[in-house]
Amino acid sequence: MGVTDRAVDVLVLGAGVAGLTTAVCLAEAGLRVLIRAAQPPERTTSAVAGAIWGPHLVERSDRVTRWCADTLGTLLSLAGQPGTGIELRRGREAVRASDGVPSPGGPLAALGEISPCAAADLPPGFVAGWWYTAPVVCMPVYLDYLLGRFRQAGGGLRIEPAASLAAAATSTAAPVLVNCTGTGAHQLVPDPGVIPYRGQVVVAENPGVTEFFIGQPDDAHELVYVFPHADRVVLGGTEVAGDWSAEPRPGTADRILRDCAAVDPRLATVRVIEHRVGFRPFRPQVRLEAAPAGAVDGAGPRLLVHNYGHGGAGVTLSWGCAREVASLVRQSAAAP
């Protein structure tokens, strides 16, 4: 039986990949944790993601490199385990201009061998690309795995929107509040530095695709990606800053299908299962920090920890950031 409001050590706001992973780390450390969220995991932006390990739309810094490496180790350890939704897959990433090829010491170096694509491996319009193997994550399955693991550790989930961070803080007796609200932080904190990057995808039956593809955008072309997951394939995409529209656009879906069919002709006649939209929570810097007691309108929990602004790298940073949050909570508990 999960925890309730009457017996909570930590209240986590948000049930996307950041909130769930953070809650798992805290609950497995022996804390009584409750997640409060406006939407269940399957309706969050995280559920819409492709997804693949790799820093995207996020700051370049030593701390991000550290969080990426920490998370990669965990995803590799989970890959192939039944029920996780994580598989190691080989695939291509390509660019339309030769100056977009990554440097040998770039972020993808952590994955090991990266080899250039031959000209015959490149779809029309792409001039260079590279092969590599990375964890590819079926997010609906993975989020369900995280939620199950959290509940097994005694955690509870309550679906109830919060009017503001201050309102959430004053409504709980928990001594620690962790804010993992993604783009919700724009209004909840409020933090105008959080900007949505709208992503629209088409989920279709998989016609036999086993390799992923990522085609980087340029001034004249949109982002293109193909992420296979067993019997389904996630096709994208878009990357529109400041667009809060949650409704799928038919014209955008048609363009996604057309672009993906140019990558793999088998995708030209696939049966579409659904259309989905999510909002990558971009921020110039990830906000992962602890605030002192009284930081929320002079009231509320003893400790407030922010963990949001991961851009398009929510999965990629998830375990590294979650463990840092848990460390901050432990340090607070140990302080006199």
C-alpha cells in the first residue's frame, strides 16, 4: 500500500520521466514518497518521446556530461530486460550539410564505436552521417516500468493539478518538495525561462524496421526521425519553440509521413495508430538546485529541490539528475 498525504517524507511534483525516476531513487532509499501530478505518466510529454539516449536541446556543460554518463550506465544495465521497454539498437544519424558532422570527442563518444555512413546509406538530401548503437526506449512501456518500480518501493501517485508551487507547498506536511514539472514550471514556479519546444509524432504499425534514423534539421528542413519499438514505430518530428498547441496538425502529420517514407519506403503505406503531441521543456540551463526553508512564499516544506528544464534530453539525463536530487535530500536530512 502506497503512502498518503498524512505520512510523506517527500512530495514530488510531476509524473514524467524526471519525476518518476527521481521518485524511484528517493523511495528506494527508504523515504516515503508521494507523486502529485496534473497528468498520469501515459499522458505526459515523456510518453510522446521517441526516445533515444543522446543530449539534445540542452546546455553543454560538465554537469550535463556527468548526468548523461550516469544515465547511460543505468539504461545499458536495463536494456533487454523484459518489461523495461529499453533495447540496444543500431542506427544512423545524418546531416544535410557537411559541417554538421560531430567531432570525435562529442557527446556520442560515450557510446563507443561511431562509424561514418557510406554514400549509399544516406537518404536523399543528406550529405553525411554516422552509424552507432544506443539505448532506444519505448516510453509508454518504460514509464509503466518506472511507476511499477516506484509503487513496489512503497510510493504513491495522486493525479491532482496544483494551482502554483506555493499552493502545492502549503498543501503538504512533507518536509521535502521536489519540483519535476517540466514545461509546467513556466507557470507553476513561475519560470519564464522555460520554453516549450513542441513535438508532434505519428505512431504507426512497424513494417519491419529494426534500425533507428535521425535526420538533423536545417533552415529549410524539419527534424526527421524513425524509432522502432517491436510492433510499433514512432515517426517524427517537429521542434517548434514557443508553440503551446496540444492538438495534432494533419498537415504536419502528412509531412512527417512523407519525410520518413523518403528514409525508408516501407513507411509509405503503414497503418497509423495515433497522433501525439508533447512539449520539450527547454531552458538555457537545467535547473537542479536546492532552495532553503521558506523559499516558497515564506512557508511550506523545509527543503525545495528543483529538477526541470531538461529540453529534449529528459530520458538522457534522468538517472543522473535523480541521483543528484537524492543526494541533496540526504545532505539536508544530515544537516543540523
